Amino acid sequence: MRTVNARPKPGTPPSRPMRAALTLLAVIAILAPLVIVMTAPRITAQPRVAIRRPQRVVPKAVLPPVEPALFVPVDPSDARAYNASIPFSTAPLLSARPFRIVGDADSVARATDCLTAGVLYEAGDDPVGQRPVAQVILNRLRHPAFPKTICEVVFQGSERQTGCQFTFTCDGALARRYSDAAWRRARDVATAALTGRVEKAVGMATHYHTDWVVPYWSASLDKVSEVHSHLFFRWTGWWGTPPAFRGRYRAAEPLIAKLRGIAPAHSSTADDPGEQIADAAIAIAPDAVPQPSDSDPNLFLLTLDPKMAPAQHAAVAQAACGTRPYCKLMARTDQADTPAALPADPRRIERLAFSYLRDRQRGFDKALWDCTRFQRIDPSECMKPRLPAPATKPVPPAPAAGAIPSATAAPVTELDGVRRRSGPATAPAVTTAARPAAAPQ
């Protein structure tokens, strides 16, 4: 029998089955790494976001700043990773004191509706998430850095597109309407908070945000707790402790125009002197637009009606300045205090009621009120207290030429703090030397 050698001779090409097997192995070698990469779990890198470093602890003598709700532009998944990397404070979580609202029926109703809107639009139709939000609002009310009514706390900064403290008040969320049942449930939470219920889970927290965003202020405060997707923070140092929360509630809640048609207590159309937050646009008649000063086309010196609402002051300023890139407006409420040109008498500057300055080249646009006369929700809109102009002392008449001052006369200038002898002054003896006779010529 003839034996056949199965080993191919050198140089003989591989058989068809062998070529197929080699091709399959090559395809597997190429596809296997690709499949591993595609099916492996995603590894989320630490986000590279521009977070400012924690601030120094604000000393007790300095009021901590209230910053607007501005967020770092970062992907929600990266925001969650960053927020999870911030540890919770190890300091004790102390509870707030119970709050019990006072005031007349209208003011209490406005406060209740403002708090209801705050918890509903911030936490949705969820009582567990609403109660911590209500506690933060009440904590702010008691803190000296914030306004002293419920409505002013909730709607602080809402007259601007950016800078509001609670985003629902300026991002268009109020266009959404919740059901009557959801409003009643949120109102029950608000009523309980205003009649003594304390949410111990957030302690003295004055700030919070959802875990999918990163506010610029989050690294500068102490993270104290988490409720659902909300993270709660308090100020560091003394300003986050119970002794700091000693602000007194002002039982005079304003009407909030943005809640008209939403909250029953704010749906009145009557002209209420307490209304502070007006509609975004106030029409000014063309014949009512102020004219600039004769000395400067970009300067306006006005006298405003003292009964005019503060929001109308800003509308008058916008109408007067128009499209000017630079504009300055200074207004008083008494015609006798309004100067015809600048510079004005310092005593007139003391009586300034409203001012507006726009400088687009420097990115500046600011309105300020005299908050002793016009209450504002945002303290940054208040003029700084001005010291009264010093009284000018009358200048004594100059002595006549050749006259010798009387030694018994009172001194012209009195020096405060100098102790003098009591009793009548004694004039020193004056010796007059005889002049020699003129030499003969």
C-alpha cells in the first residue's frame, strides 16, 4: 500500500480550509479590541471647570455678600461628579428656631402665597422636597444679609434677567401653571412652615442647588445636607451659626406683579403703595420723556413725583437715556433741591432720591435708590448712606490796616478739646517804645 505524506511540501500554498481559519483569526484580532472598548463601562473624568477656590471665612464685623444664581457652564454628568467630590461639613447640624408669622390678614396671605410659589416652583409637587426649600427661605428672612419679608426674599433680584436668587422668578418658569390640587398641597407646606414647623434636615442652610449644576458660590460655603437632588449649604464661620440669625420680620408684605393670575393674594389690580416689583415693561408717554441738561446732552437732572413707584423711576431713566451709550440721571423729589447744572451744592446731593448711570464702554448699567424713602428688595440697589455736608463757619472780617488786635477779644478760631482757664481773660501789658526823632536833613 502506498503511504501519502499529509505534510505539504515547502512552498506549497495553504489549503482553502486553512486560509479561511487564518482569515477568521485575523478578523477576531481586529474586532475584539473594538468590541471591548465599545462595551466597557464609561469612565467619567473629573470635570475641568473654572471653580473659584473657597473664600476666607467672612469675619463677624463684615456682612457676607449675597451672590446671584450664576452657574458654571458644565455638563450635568460632570456637575454631579464635581458636587459629589465636595465633602459634607463635619460641624454639628443645628436646627433653626420655629417661625410664627405675624401681621394683618392681607400681609399674611401674600406671604403664604409667595412661600407657596417658592416651594412649588423650586421643588415641584413634592412635599418632601418642598419643606427644606421653605426652611431655607425662612432662614434667609432671619439673616441680616437678606430682605425682611417673605416675598422680598423669594423674589430678590427677579426684576433682572440675571441675578435672581431663585431661578424660577426670572427664567420664565412662572408661565407654567400647576393644578389647583398641587397648589393646595404646596400651600399646606408653606402654612406649616409659617406656623412653627422646622425642617431639621437642613439646619441653618441659606443656599441650595440641584446636583446637576455648579453655582460659582458652591466651593465657598459649607455643604451640610442632601434631600433628593438638592444640596444644601450654609455660610462658613460665625455667619452660619444660630446667633447670626437675628433679623426681625417686617410684617408688610408687598404685592408681587409676577404672581398675578397665579396666587390669589397677589391678583389685586388696585394701586397698592406697598407694591415693589412691577411688570418688566412700563410705558412712558412720549411727551413725558425727560429732556437732557442744557450743559450736557447725556445728563438728566429731574424732579420726580414722590408718590411714583420705584419701578417707574427706572422706566423714566430708560426712556430718557434711550440708546445713548453713556447716560447719567440724577433725580430728587423736591423741585427746590434740583440743580440746574453740575456740580451741585453738597446739601442737594444729600437729598438725591434716585440715580441711574449707564456706561456701555465699561459694561456698567446701574440704578440706585435712597432706600430710606423707597424700599428695595435687593440691598445692592440702595445708595450708600451719605454723611451730611459740614457746616461752614463764618469767616470773621479782616482787621483794618494798621489796627492792633484787641487782647481781650475772643479768639477767632476755637480748638475743640483744648482746656482753657475759666474767668475773664487778663490783657497783657503792652509797652510802646518811643521812636527816635527823625534826623534833620
